[in-house]
Amino acid sequence: MAPWRPEGLAVLLLCFALLSLLHQDLTTVVDRLMSLLRINPDSHFADLFYEMADRTTGRGIWTAFTVGLLYSACALWKATACGISACGRSGSP
């Protein structure tokens, strides 16, 4: 039997975390992230995050959510199908 890989569940959790950002001020979220990661807000790296937050729209969040949801569904389906048919076995009869 193939080893179980949790990327489908991880992506599903990330999708819902992304969806929770839909009606929040993303600049505030980036501020909290920079504080949590202890990154200097004046650095070039932080500027990339602030620029990305400014360019992100509700449609972009929904698009990323949908793509992630589809990926997660495919990954979970593949894990279930491989678990049922024992895809990972070599030399099966």
C-alpha cells in the first residue's frame, strides 16, 4: 500500500485560511505577519509582501481558493483510490 501523503488536507486547510482573509485589511495582516516573523518592515522583503497585499483582490482570493480546492480534491481522491486498489504495490498479480 502506498504511504499516506497529507498534502490534500494541508492544501484544504490553507484554502480556508485564505478564504478567511477575504474581508480583512491585508495591510494589517502583513503587519502582523512581519511582527510575528520579526522582519524589518522597511526591508525589501517586507515591501514585496506589502505590494502583494495592495494588488490582491477578492476575485484573486476566490480564484486561489477554487484552484486549491480542486487540487485538494484531486489529491484526496488519488490517495483514496490508491489506498483502495493498493497502487503502491510493485509486482502485483
